[in-house]
Amino acid sequence: MLKNTTERSTLLKKELIDFNFKNKEVLLDYLDNNMDLYPILIKSESIIRKYFKNNELVLEYYFDPESSSLNCIFINILITKDVDVSLAMSDIHKIDKEMDDLSTTNNYGKIIAKIDFT
């Protein structure tokens, strides 16, 4: 049993090691306040890896300053421009369906996988 939320947070952050971060401190603060999202992110990564095995994944936190209910974590899947776009889009739709099963819409906002071309 973990002794406190700091210890739990530290261990869970180690689970996110395969992700890179955009606005890291803001994102980690948000996750520390919404720790139920960690297991969803970890499971989301395993879903994404079925389709994009070696692509860089970047977590990004977005919030709308005018609406506290509009919080979103993007999992950006970086792909090169030489990839078949129609296949990548087909795969992202499969990922979306699988992630819907994780109840990615929750009290905290959404977790959305999207493609970024590098």
C-alpha cells in the first residue's frame, strides 16, 4: 500500500516514461490533482502502440480558461509525412473506438489521441 499521494504520484509518473511532454509542469500538476487519469493514460498508450509501435508520443494538456469544464489531454502521435495518411487515419479511428471503451470522457475532461505530422 502506498503511504501517501506524493509516493503514488511519483510511482505513476514513472509509468509515463514512454511519453514526452508538452507543457510538462502544468500537465503533471493536473494529473496529480486527477490521479484516476494515470491508469487511463497507461492503457491508452498500450492501445496506441498496437497501431503506432515506434512513434513518439507527446502528452499535452489543454484547458479553456473561460470554461473550467473544458479540460483535455492530447496524446499526439508523431508521424513522418511519408506515412500513408489514409492508413494512419484509419488507425486513429480504431484507437478512438478502443479508447471510448476506457470511458475517456469523465469528470476531468477528455483524453484524445491525434496525429501530428513531423
